[in-house]
Amino acid sequence: MPLEDALRGIVSDLEAEQRRRRCLEQVQLVRSRLQVAPNSVTDGEILRCIDCLFHDVYSTTPFEEDYDQLIEALSFTKRPLEGLQSGELRKAWTRFLEESETHLDFPLHEGFAWWYLHRDITGHAIAVLEYLLTMIRRGELGDYAESYEAWLMDLFRACVRHNLIARARHVAELIGDYHEDGFVSLSGYAEILPQVSALRYPEFGQAIEEDRVEVERRLCSEYGPLFQKLHEVTRSLVIDAELWSKANLREIEPAAGPRRWVLAVESEFHEKVFQPNREILESALRRGDSGKRLGHGKSCSVGQVTRLIRFSRNENVVGSGIVREVFAKFRGGPQFKGLDPPEVLVDHREQIAHVTERGPYTLANCEEFVRIVCKSCWIFKFLEAIQPR
């Protein structure tokens, strides 16, 4: 290492240590005042202490115990939020920051949200998470897209616990949108789907749960060996899909069953076929567009699954042979003959995802889907075909 670089490193370390000492001195003065004359300390002073602790001492979230006294002393923490509706909660953290005339970097907002969540101070956690969601919508957190899923899932769960049912349903729809855009994993989206059904139709809650148990029992009986081989996310989706494909429930929400069947195909193909052979199969998907990659954890859409199957059969295209070698490892391979995803699987997925452009998904659509995909048994034949030999 050149001498100049070494000297710069030493100077930088000394400056960091000086900032750390100054921060701890400042924090100690505020702590002392909080014990002797708590009303003399402003929210702005407390927030500046928290800011310097994060940037000059710890730099991590969740917050260390050293933050506890400071956060507990904030007027925001002491403010009762339990009775507020979602619209008021969405503005609560913004107003507090404006009143304290303080600007905080995004990691601190995440730290506050988790601090409140871990202490079951749910209303306050919702207020901060709503602020993060606003920052996402404004495009201010593009560099932190890997955190969107955790924040959205935390917000959904917190709204459910706080009995903000309408807001929880809206956040669930956002999670679906962010899944479509590659920011929420399929497993994350699949986790909330059963809860969404219960929230949307609370009057049927007990009956739906009882039906779900019966559906699982029947699937175990009819497809026992296959059903047990399915990845746990796929298995949950198949149960929910079969449940919402029943005649009485598909009349209530026509898109629910088809949406879950599509996700089940994408989930199982991702876990069993794509992820273990990601480099080869992603290269095949990127033919003609070398810069396009699937996001981390993002599953292939059913359209991409269809493309890979058709690509494997085209012996005149460079690279198809290696895809056939991959597919040969599975029960339906090497070319999955007779098991192409039906057109309705791809087309209906697009319609459900783009209702605004293509119009509502109707009961007639659902019945067509169930007839072609389910009653023909294609779905279970395909799930069996993508199991390793």
C-alpha cells in the first residue's frame, strides 16, 4: 500500500474516532438532562442524538439497546395512536418529523419501524412503515429495492394486528403488484394469499378454513406421493387454488383460483427446475436480450416456462441441446411432450395481472380455466413431470 494511502487511512480513522467521541459526549449530556429535567429536551435534540449514534457509533438496524431511552422519550412514542384510522396513521410520522424540524436518512426510518414492531407498539410502526411506502412511491429508495418485500410484509401484518382491514387488503394488493414487478418473492406473496381471502370475506372465514382442511385431506388421498413431493410454497398454493376452484367460491371471486394455480406452476418450476439450473436456463431465456436477467428470487412466469419448453424442442437452435439435457433430469423430459402449458394459463395470467387494460376477470373466464387446466388433470400431470427422476 502506498504511504499516502496509508496516511489517508490513518487520518480517516482518527476523524471517525473523534466523531464517535463527540457523539457519545453529546448523547450522554442529553441522557443526563432526560433524567433531571426531561421537559427541557426537545424532540429535535433526541433525534439528532439518534442520528449520530447511527452514523458515528453503530450504523446498523435493528437499533441497539442504547437507543431505548432516547426513543422512549420522544413525544411521538408517548403519543397515543391506537384510535387513529389508516389515513391519519399514514401522516403521523411525517407530521412529527415536520414539527421537530428534523430530516432523517432512510435507514433510520427502518430502524424506528422495527423498534416499534419488536415492542408491539403497532400503530407507531404502521406510521413509520407508511412513510417508507411513500418514499418508495416517490422513487426515493430505488437503491434499496431488496428491502421492499420486508417493509411491505411488515406493514401488512401490522395492519392486520391493528385491525385496519381495509388498509391491509390494499397493502396485499400492492404486494401482488410488487410481486409482478419482481420486488416481492413468490414465497412472500404466497404467504399472505390465504390471509387475504379471510380478510376479504370474513363472513365465510370459518367455513373457508374448514373447507381448506377437507381439500388438503382430499389432495393427500388422490395425489399422495406427488402432493408430498411438492415444495411447501407450491403445496400451500395448490390447496388454496383447489379450494377457490370450487363452484361456490369461484362465483364469489373468479380470479382467486386461476391466480393460485398459475403461481403454483411458477413456484414448482422455479424450485425444482429453474433454480438448480439457473445459469443454463437463464441464458436460454436471454437469447436476443443478453442484458435481461430475472431478479434475485424471482420465478419464471408461465410464459417463460412455455418458451423454455419450446426452445428445448428446436434442434436447429444453438443451445437447445443443453436445455434438453437439463430437462432429461425430470420425469417429463427431455422435451415435456404433450405437457405444454395451455394457452389459457398464459393468457389468463396476463388478464388477471392487467385488469385495468384488459377488463375484469369473469366467472366465464374462470370456468374455462378450470375446465382446461384442472378438470383435464393437466395441472397435476405437469407438476408430476417437473419432479426430478
